[in-house]
Amino acid sequence: MKGDNKDPIHVDVGLYGYSPKPDFKPKEALKNMEKFTREHDGYQGLYAETLMTKEEFEEMFDPSHYQKMRKSLPFCEEAFPEVYDKISKLGRK
């Protein structure tokens, strides 16, 4: 954790629904939340879609152990997409 606080705090925040504000930009709001989360050593729940780039995603989730595990499992790389590709439209392109 950054700063002097050594006790992590877990918070689950979701952006859902409709905003009556005419200038509300939901994708911009999500990008801002993802950026704030990375800057504060947080993690985004992987049940939701992300707008992060692969580099931003790997800043949040260190890929080293994940990639090592994928390589160690027979047929894993052929059978299953990477997590980033499952939760990101950018990853599926």
C-alpha cells in the first residue's frame, strides 16, 4: 500500500445504470476509476469488463506468476484465452 497505512482496505464500487446528467460519459468515468484504483494499489474485480490497456492491466496485475502457471499447465495456452482477453474488448481485437 502507498503511504503510511499498512492495513489494506477492501472496497467494491460499481458503476451501474443511467445518469440524467446530459454531459455524463460512462466510459470516461470508468477509465477514471480504473486509473484511481491503479494509483492506489487497488484491484478491479475481474467479473466486469475493463477499459484498461494491456499495459495498464499488467500494472494492476503482475503477470509474471500468471504466465508461469499458464506455461506449466498442458494445453492451457491453446485451450483458454488470457484473463485480459476475456474481460477487455481491446484484448479480443
